[in-house]
Amino acid sequence: VLARGAVRGAVSDLAWLQAMLDVEAALARAQACRADAFDAGAIGRAAAGSGNPVVPIVRALTVAVGDPAGRYVHLGATSQDVMDSAAMLVASRALGPLLADVAGATDAAASLAAGHRGSRMAGRTLLQHALPVTFGLVAAVWLNGLDRASARLREVRRSGLAAQLGGAAGTLASLGQDGIAVAGVFADELGLPEPALPWHVERTRIAELAGALGSAAGAIAKPARDVVLLAQTDVGEVREGTRGGDSSTLPQKRNPIAAVCAIACADRAPGLVATLLSAMSHEHQRAAGSWHAEWRPFADLLSAVGSAAAWLRDCLTHLEIDAERMRSNLALTGGLVLAERVTAALAPTLGRLAAHDAVEAAAREAIASGRGFADVLSEQADVASRLSREEIDRLLDPAGYLGSADVFVERALEAHRALAGEAP
Amino acid sequence: VLARGAVRGAVSDLAWLQAMLDVEAALARAQACRADAFDAGAIGRAAAGSGNPVVPIVRALTVAVGDPAGRYVHLGATSQDVMDSAAMLVASRALGPLLADVAGATDAAASLAAGHRGSRMAGRTLLQHALPVTFGLVAAVWLNGLDRASARLREVRRSGLAAQLGGAAGTLASLGQDGIAVAGVFADELGLPEPALPWHVERTRIAELAGALGSAAGAIAKPARDVVLLAQTDVGEVREGTRGGDSSTLPQKRNPIAAVCAIACADRAPGLVATLLSAMSHEHQRAAGSWHAEWRPFADLLSAVGSAAAWLRDCLTHLEIDAERMRSNLALTGGLVLAERVTAALAPTLGRLAAHDAVEAAAREAIASGRGFADVLSEQADVASRLSREEIDRLLDPAGYLGSADVFVERALEAHRALAGEAP
Amino acid sequence: VLARGAVRGAVSDLAWLQAMLDVEAALARAQACRADAFDAGAIGRAAAGSGNPVVPIVRALTVAVGDPAGRYVHLGATSQDVMDSAAMLVASRALGPLLADVAGATDAAASLAAGHRGSRMAGRTLLQHALPVTFGLVAAVWLNGLDRASARLREVRRSGLAAQLGGAAGTLASLGQDGIAVAGVFADELGLPEPALPWHVERTRIAELAGALGSAAGAIAKPARDVVLLAQTDVGEVREGTRGGDSSTLPQKRNPIAAVCAIACADRAPGLVATLLSAMSHEHQRAAGSWHAEWRPFADLLSAVGSAAAWLRDCLTHLEIDAERMRSNLALTGGLVLAERVTAALAPTLGRLAAHDAVEAAAREAIASGRGFADVLSEQADVASRLSREEIDRLLDPAGYLGSADVFVERALEAHRALAGEAP
Amino acid sequence: VLARGAVRGAVSDLAWLQAMLDVEAALARAQACRADAFDAGAIGRAAAGSGNPVVPIVRALTVAVGDPAGRYVHLGATSQDVMDSAAMLVASRALGPLLADVAGATDAAASLAAGHRGSRMAGRTLLQHALPVTFGLVAAVWLNGLDRASARLREVRRSGLAAQLGGAAGTLASLGQDGIAVAGVFADELGLPEPALPWHVERTRIAELAGALGSAAGAIAKPARDVVLLAQTDVGEVREGTRGGDSSTLPQKRNPIAAVCAIACADRAPGLVATLLSAMSHEHQRAAGSWHAEWRPFADLLSAVGSAAAWLRDCLTHLEIDAERMRSNLALTGGLVLAERVTAALAPTLGRLAAHDAVEAAAREAIASGRGFADVLSEQADVASRLSREEIDRLLDPAGYLGSADVFVERALEAHRALAGEAP
């Protein structure tokens, strides 16, 4: 139900059928194979009998093309050649919309990073206010993760996919002297690289794609999780733009539906990756189960990560930022979030340990009494003798304690521009 | 493609839709809800907008029943009540055919166990001939695993499923004073147990079902794996009955397709179980992603294990046993498979260590020279002075070294009869 | 580093060694086997040579007991009998402290549930304020999950563990006529149930324990996750009691360390469960890898879940509740959290749809203008003509909209008392 | 127990401690930090109190270096900076021996591929004899998978690792204007690349390493699984060289211990990868559990895959090939394994379908009667009129039906040489 975006069409049953037909077509150089003309349901039912969908497809295709072309249908190939090559076509076609949605999400993250360098907010560690950060930096970290995941997926698309043609035992024996030549033309016809050798029982290509998709799922889940946390009623720093998904019985809620769905889709990835990795040790020249076990998780993984990307793009593109609320939340602890800075300012003259103790004592009193941290600090003799109230106020101003946040934002944007500038 | 058996219908999109309607019907006491009358595709598309399929269903159902019944549609419930209760209905309905297929497989295993107590074969450890066993014992171990898995699944079906009704935050507040009473009637209408409290964010029920299905997958994969190994061309001790799945280009092959597909389906279970377990820590009163992440793996797990059971039933029901080949394979090592027994016979008079050394030396020579183990043994002075050739031949007869194999077969059959005799 | 509680000792290398010696002792009726007397390091190194630690243990033990007892060491057993039985002993011994820590956590949850029936707070769905609940109900849901997980673990401890004795191929052949009798005494000596048949290649016992531990991990992670969320600086409704783990450089932080560590330990469970489930299809009479793959995840899973339980017990036992903050947070939305109730009150006279629209409009205006919901409502003609300001104020009082929360708390406490009253 | 090879030392507790000290040293430019001088046990116990091992290390290190250097210990860093950078050092140091063992395994596979181009054997699909292959090709496919996995691991080592320094919230605020410069020097000191931005909550680096290790585990498991299958008593085509691990009670067995242990270690990888991927969505500026959940599986994954590589290297380096047995097994089906070729030879004159039917009929009769396939074929009119007995015998000679096997072997060797020639 949560499948979303163009990736759905790219991994549907019909898309698989078309990919298998394309493989047969490339093989037979018959060019007229359209999945719509075949009965996917009937082929699926027949597949359940023979344990693999290629047998009924070959039969249907042979009938469809008639003689004399029919005699070349499936010639030299084994069922696995068709399924494996079709899987690569499906992956190649699904990665298009998937990468487009990731790119949409990264562009949105880049806009947020560029536009919110000055939006100071509480940096939270273990969900506790720790130090000031900017929302620009938060978005820059999202951006960098998505860009890295995207770069790896592009690399896998470029060099990890490959046609598969080996015949029944990976020797291309039935093609006689022509094996190598046919394999080359076959790969060209499919628009896929020709592998050095058949990979029917050498599954690192599947594993590499799975690993890249699993990593992308995590890179997508990170910003989605942050959005859900920042959108809490109790925090209110961001909000997904109005959409149909708001609760109808609870009109006060602004559910971050897109982020929630992105998380839900991404959370399915690790189990699917594990299943694909577990299936790698194929027996001899064709696996007795491990190969068949790949089909569904392979498509599901593309679909889950593609949908997660589409949801995240939606989420980030329409994200509303409440910079005012960020500022007021940052002030919630009355300056305590700058305690580290005061300690550092006192250390050279008071000594590191004594500085720490003095600040900690002031912090505890401020928390216990509910009074302002600056007030408590300025009443402490050790502190007051070293720092004027003005200096204390300056130290407790978050604007002056953002370290290299801006540099990091700039670096993330630069890396993004560089990546976006590359050939796809 | 490999989905098989009646379980497919029980977890289909239409089955989910019907289950959700049944839940709404139980809630509204409207009795006329048939999934066929609704447009599953349209509801699915609308679901992708709101992040959950219940909203469009409620809308469609309210229109369908008209006034005044319409005002009771969904009253008091939240979307998750409908999805969770529907999930339990789907599970309950899928466990029927699933358990029937497991029962079919266990009955077939019981027949094999009962009928092959005398079919001696090589017991293999680390895939090496180790000691004689009987095929009856092999099948008894399969049987026992399947029976244990089945018993646990029945227990989960009996006591682990439950209706879910809690309203928006698990308090049933919108039902006022009637909450508890309505929840009881609601559960009765669904034919599901009433839980002590709402479990919308307490997911041990999902986890228990997942665990039981994961265990069943392993219990199914074990005999399937053994069948594949015993059916190897090089072993040839069993063979799946003729079916449409034989290779058409390689007519000499007798592919154990049903076993292969059972393995393929079962191998998907561990990753799906992990995903469901990972999704257990729901935030507050409704999870932001973990709940949504459950839907697909929940159905997929029922489908995968149900299909695996159907394939295994098929496999075991038509399994052909070649007891002659078992016997000849057992003789392959020329009696070496009984070396342990000869050692034990020599130990009391020769000493344990010396006996071991003498037998090991004879074994190595037999292997190196290719001569019969009995011949080599009877030429060794230490041995010949203690054991006559007749005694040696008797010791090397596998029929006399089967230990408690028959007792174990009997116990497995007894446990099976006891389990089968229980109420479902 | 995060391993915690008595479970650590129960699954340590030394504990494994002792368990293996206990198994050999039970087998040989030699009673003087203490792991301390053996060199665990040397045995570990020798194990890496032979692929299993039993061979060097048997050698060391035979030397240790001398003659004539030495000749009975390991008699009739195979390495896997020792490892499998030792694994069951380790599990049995680890489940003691693990269940004690779960019991400690449940008792703490029960106290919280009983003591906070009146502590009203915002119920949060998708992390948005939805409806009022009580902290008593929140704790009751935690309690119920932990109690269910605990009950299942106890059940597995009672009926799922078993001794394992089968000899090299599961027939007990080397024990001749005495096999069954020895197996019975062996199990008695170990204090473990005797199984109907050897389970060396029938791993549902491992899977059932894994499933129960995986479910327990989820039941532990749920309250831990809630604590982390409720302890956020921005929420501040709970706080872990002071402990050494507070941040030293950021003195204002009250890190919920115990909850964080509980989550960290629990999050390792699903992957470990998946590994154990994936390893279930053992080949023939001894697996070539799957058995060996179980050892580490089996111990790790007990350790991870046991540590998670110890951390959670620690967390809940010292949890400080800020009921005042709960109340003020609940008031954050100015009554909007009761919007559903106002709609229901208007529906009979205004009509369901019109009531919904009127309340939604008021809610949106209250949010947009920042004014109180009651004020906005009482200015709306449709509403004001039906509800007096007093009635509106009464409807917006969370105390009157808690539904069956109290009943659920009582049910959870009752179930807890019943479970605690059972024999261990 | 199965941990093996130099990787063990590289991921031990002591190795972690040293790595953390190295990180602190790089930070403080203190060069005298040796893990041996610290009490790993005491630090571990203190870590369990504070939820992370860095706090006690910093305390011990500050004491150890004394004044004035002590004041620079940990300056500017947060605990996670130390743990994350140490994890990268551990990975970097573990990848050395791990890649060396993979390289040893690939070299052994290359030797087998080069030396056995002429060793014809049965190609097996679904574990059934399908078509002839050569053992050289089998080893070439192993080689190619290992080389691809190795190349990816090298790439991750080269570009995926990075130092981590961000301070408490990722801004380097406590280092004032020096943050960026210190971060650069810090990375140089560690010999790790400097990342564009802190990655404390951006975990694609962890995921990429995990993915590469998971893929390597599968590439290792594949040849190990094949060795176990080829070493079966019933097949006997390969055998691990004599070693201490042979069964002592069953002297006839030649257990493929190294292959078994390689499988056992590799089978742990998918679950560990899934755990690391599941932990990717870190909350805000420091995760509340997900980060802590990484530590153990990160080390376990390096250890498991490194051990698997060491076992496989051992296995392949000492693998004994029985080319004679390969030949005799290939002849087991009396030429049926060449049925596809006879069909192809008949098709041009008899028609494709009729050829298929004729050959299938002959195959079935040969199987049923136990007679030679050539004999049966030459008695069939349709066949005999087209093929002489000599031609039939030639067609049934496996030596002539190996297709492009040799080309593929050559390609794999070439790719291996190219990869080996690259800089490490």
C-alpha cells in the first residue's frame, strides 16, 4: 500500500514479464515482444507448476512469433539466463526513477541547508539539548548522506549490472564456436555490460546492488526520523506541508505522513538485504533454492527503497520550517546549553577541574531553582571574579558558539554540486 | 511466482480488503460487507495518499451502507484498530490452509517413517558416510520437526491472536462507558479472543506468530534440503514423482522441483521475521513507521511459509524411495562405515587406544589400496587373534548396528498420532 | 561493553566450558569436573584446529580423571551431543538471571502503573498529541508486554529445552541395547527433559528459544524507547534517577543511559534470531556449517536480551515521573487534544459531518491565531447555540475523557499478579 | 571458537582499546599510548556504568600522561569521536589480514583454475548432472567471485573509511576558529582520510563496509559449499588435505573441516549486516541506542568474514583433486549428460520438436532399462537414419562439448592478474 513513485511500475509483475521478453528478444533478435500481448496471470500459474516462469514464457513466445523465427527463441539459453538478465534489466529500469527521487530529495535538502544557515536550534544528543547547531547544518548532514548513497547506487548501476548468458551449465556449449560472440551481441542488445564470465552462481552483483540499496535506505531513514522528531507537538520545529493525510477525527494533528511512510519503507530493507546475502552460496552450476529465493526480495528491495525515496522527496520538498520555534526551544534551558563554553572560558585562569566543578554546580542550582543560568553564574564568586555579567551573557549567546557549522554546510553543498554535475 | 497452495488466496490483497471490511462490519454490525463490491485498486491508490488504507475504506463503506447505518461505521475505532484486527483475521484464515498443508506433509513423512524402518542407508555427517541409519529414522526426524512446528503454530492460533480495539489512543474514550462492553462484542463478532488490553503498541502477538512461522520454515526446509541431497544424480536414493517441471532440454534430469521451491520459500522467512521483530518498539500510543513497516512482511511471511508447506507436502506425498540404491551406497565404503563398531569390539581385550589405532590403520590401508575393509582387518595380527573372519563379517553388517533407530521411529509416530488426535 | 547483569557470567566462555564438562560428567557419572581446573584458552586454540571444542575437552578430561573412569569419558556420545546439551544448560542457566531481571522490570512497571492512574498526560500518535491518557496506562501497556514475553520464555524454559544424546548418527548404536536407558539417565543427571528423539538435526528447540528471546527484546525495547522520548529536554515528563553516566562536559544533560543501553542491546536481537533461523536446515545426520554457525549467535542472543533486561530493570526501578510536566504538556494545545470529544457532543444535534466541519474549522483557527480552543469554539454560532461555555470547558477537561484507561490498568495488574503467582 | 587467522588479533578487545588510545593520542599529539599499560577489564567494567568505554579511558589516560599534557587529552572531542575513529582504525587494521587471506584463497583458486582446464566433470544444476564442465571452470568462477569481493573491499578501504571529529554536536564549537585545521591534522595523524563533514549521525560509511563484507562472505561461502558437496563420500571428487580435524571415532571420514568452518563463519554475516543497516537512522546529533548497537556487530562482522577467509584459504590451498573420479562420475549416466547435444545435432534434419521427442524417448528408455544411451539411440530409426554409431559416440564424448569453458578460465585468470597487479 505504501509503494510510491515511478519505481512501482518498474518492478511490477508486468515489468518483470516485459524484461524477460526483452531478454528473449535480445537473444532471438525478434523485436516484437510486448508484455501486454501476453497473459501474465496464466504465465504465473504455469510457473507455479514448473518452479520458474521462463518455461511458460518461452512456450508462449514461440507460439507468438511462429516459424521460422520461433526456432531461435531461447536458443542457447537456460531459464536462469533469462531470469538473471531480466533481473538486471528490472534493476536498471527501477534505478532510474529511484535515483530521480533521491535526487529530488537531495535537492530539497540542499535548499534547506543553504537557506537555514542562520536558523539556530538546539543540537540534541541522546535526545537531550546539548549544544547549539543550525538547521542548515542538520540539513547538510542529511544531504551528505543522501549524496553518498546516491553516488554508490550510480556506481553500481554503471559497473555492477551485467547481462547473463551461459547456457545450462555456464559453458555456452550449445552455441558451439559462437558462444562468446553471441554473448557479446546479446549484452549489447540489452544495453547491459558483458561480464567476464557467466555469473549464474557468482552472486556478488546481486549482493553489491543489495548493499547499495540497504545503505540508501538508511540514508533516507535518517532525515525522515529527524523530521518525525522535530515535528512532535512538543517540539514543533518543522511540519510537513498540508496534504490529504491529516487525521480527520483529530483535526489538531499535523501528521508527518510522508516521513512516517519513508521510515516504514526503509525499515523493510535490512531484512531483504540479509535474505539476498544469505542466498549467495549457490550450489555447483545452479542453486537448488537459493536462486529462486532471490526473486521476490530483489524486487521488493527495489520497490521498498524506491518508495522510501519518493516519500522522502515529498516530505522534504514541502517541509515547513519554524525558525522562531527553533530559537525559543533553544532558549528552553536558559543558557544551560552553553555550559561547555563557560567552562572553557574559565579553565585558563581557574584551572580545568575547578572550572568544571563551578559550572556544574551552577547548572545544578539553575535546574533545581528554575532560575536563569546567567543569574546563578554571576552570583558565584569564582565565576564573578573572572567574568563580568556582560561576558557571561555573551558566552551564553548561541550565535557565537556554532563552531564550523557554516564550513560544513558549504562543503556539503559543494559536494552536492560536484555530484550533480557528473554524468548520470 | 512460487506462491502455492490455498494460502495464496488467504493473504491476497482481496483477502486483506475483506478482512478489513469484516472488522468494520463487526464494529458496525452491518453484515453486508463483501470485498468484491469494492474497488481494491482505487482503495490502494487512495491509501498511498493518506499513508493507510483504512481511511478510503471507511469512506467507501459509509457510502455503501447509506443512512442511518452509515453513522455507526468505524464508530469508536481508529485506523489501526481496523488494520490490526484485520491482520489477525488474515492470519487466522491463512493458518487454516497452512496447517492443512503442514499436516499433509507430516502424514506423508509418517508414512515414510512407518514404511521404511528396514530401509538401511548411510547416515551422513558433514556429508560423509558415518554410520548406518534407516530411511525410516530419517523420515521420523523430519516428522518430529514438522509436528513440533505445527503444535506451536496451533498454540499461537489458539491463544496468540486477538481482536484489537482501543480508539485513537488506546483508551476507548469515544465509546464512553460502553468501551469495555463494545470491545467484548466486537471480539466475539470477529471470532477472535478479547485481549486484556489493547495491543496497538504492544507487539508480542505479532512477534510470537512470526517466531512460530520462522521455526516452521526451518522445519520445512530440513526435509526439503535432505530430499535435494538424496536426489543428487550421484546419490539417487530418492526422487520426486514425475511432474511437469522436468527439464525439457535436459531430458535425463529428474529435478526435485517441489523440494527446491520449498527451500526457496522457506529461505525468505528469517529476513521477514527479523523485520517484524525490528519493528516492535512502537513509539507512545501509535508508531511512526514501525507499524506501517509490518504490513507487507506480515503477509509475505504467511505466504512464504504457507507456500513452503504446500511445496513440501507435494514433495513428500510423491516421493519415490530407492531402497536398493540406499543399500548399495551404504556398501560403497566396503564396511568402513562400521569402523566404530569394530573398535568397540576390540577395546575390552586390546585396550581402547590400541583398538582405535589398529582399526584406523586398517581403514587407511583399505582406502589407500581400494581393498575390502574385512580383508584388511583379518590380515592384521592384533585383530585376527581376537576376531574370526565370521565375527568381522558380522560386525561389518549394518543391520546389526542400528541402535535405537526403531524406538525413535516408534516414538515419532506415537507423538504424531497424539498430536493428530488433538482438537485442531 | 554493554553486557550487563548476571546473565554475563551465565554465557561467558567459562560458563560454556563448565556446561560442556557438566555434560561429559553426566555422561560418565564422573562428578569432579570443574571448569576452573581446565585451560579455556588452550582448549579454544585447539578447537580452532579441529573445528569444534569438544575434541580437546574430551582429551583434557580423559587425562584429568585418569583410569579407570577415563574409559567412560564421552562413551557413546558424539561432539554434537556435548555441544547441544551444553547449549541447553547454558540457556537454562542464563534464563534464570534473565527472567529475574525481566521480573524486576515488570515489578517496577507494575508500581508505575498502580501509582500513576491519575497522572494524566498527552497520548501521542505518530508523535503528535492525540487524546489524553494516563501514565498509569502507559506503564500498564509496558507491563503487559513484558509479562507476555516473560510467560513465553518461562514456557520455553519449561518445555522447550532438552538433553541431546544420539551418538554419531542419531541412533545411539554404540550403546547397544542400553541406548534408551542411558539417554534417560543422562537427561536426569543434567536436570533437562529427555526428548522423544535426538534433535541434532531438528532445530525447532533452538528456533523456539530464539523466537521467544526476540519477542522479549521487542517487549523490552518498547518501554525503553518511550522513556527516551518522554525524557527529551523538550518533553521532560520522565527522567532516569541520577547515576554515574551523566555527561561530564555537558552538565545540564540528564542522559537516559539505561534506556539507551537497553535499546542498543535489544536492537541486536532480530539479526541474531534471523541467523539462528537461517541455520535450521541441517544436512542429513549432521550439518556442514549450519550447526557451527549457531554457537556464537546463540550465546550472543542470550547475552544481548539478558543485558537489555538488566538495563531496563535499572531504568524503570529508578524512573522519576514529573506528573506536573505531564499535565502542562497536555495543556500545550489549549484543549485541541479534546477536539474529538467536542465533535461527538455536537454530532447528535448538528449532524456528524457538520459537527466535524465546525470543530475542524475552530481547530484550524485556534492553531492559526494562537487563541484558546474554548474561546474560538464559543464564538462559533453553530457551536454556541448547542453548547454553553461551561459545557465546552467541561468537554475540554481531559479528566473526563480517559475512557477505560483505569480498567485496562487494573487488568494489566491482575494479569501480572496471576503470572507472578505461578510456579517459576 | 571458529575465529581464525590474524584478523582475530585485529578486532580483539585489546585491539579496540589500542585504537581508542591511538585516537586520543592523535588528538593530543601524545605519542606514548600503549594499550598494554591500561587495564582493559577495569575499563570495560567502568564502561558498563557510563554506557560507553571512552569516559573511563579518558580518565585513565589523563592520569597516565600527567600535567601539562593531560589538559589536552580529549580536548575538543566527544566520546563518539573517539569510538567512531577507533572503529575506522580497527576496520583498517582488520582489513589487512582479511584481504591477505582472501588473496591467499584467490591465488589457490587461480592455481586450481589454471591446472584443471582439462579435468572434465559433471556440471550439476539443482544437484543433477546437466552438462559437462571442467574443474578449471568451476575454480575460475570461485576465483572471479573472490576477486570481485576483494576489489570492492579494497575500494571501501581506500575511500570509505574516514576519521571522525565533530565535538559534542558536530560543530567543533569547542575548538573555536581552529576546528577545521585540527580536524585535518587529526585525520593525518590517524592515517585516515578527512571527511567533508562529521559523519557521527551519517552512517553510510558503516553501511558500505558492512555491504562489502556481506558480499565477501557470500563469495567465500560459494566455493566452501561446493567443496563440501564435491567431497561427499558419494561424490569423492575433492578432499581437504590431511589435518588434525579428522574424526577420531570414525577413521574412514575425511571431513572437509576448513570448508565447513568457512561456511559457518560466513553464514553469520547476513544477520550482522542487517543489524548494522537497521541501526542507520541515528536521531538528531547523537543516536539514543542505534550507535551503541553498532559496536559489537561491527567487530563481529570483521571477525566472522576474516575468519571465513582464513578457513577458505586453508581449504583451497590444500585441496586435493581426484580428476579420475570426476571422469568416472561424469560417465555415471552413460552419456545422458550429452542429450542436449544429440538433440541439437538432429534438429536441422528432423525438426526441433521431433528431435527433442526422439531424444527424450531414448533417454527415458535408457534410464528405465539401465542400458547405454548410445545403444538405445542407435536402435531408434529416426536417429539411426541420421547419425552413424560413430557420430553418436562422438556426440556423447564430453570433451567435445565444453563450449567456451576455456575462454572463461582464461578471462578469470586475466582479471585476477590485473587485480593482483594493482596497488593494494
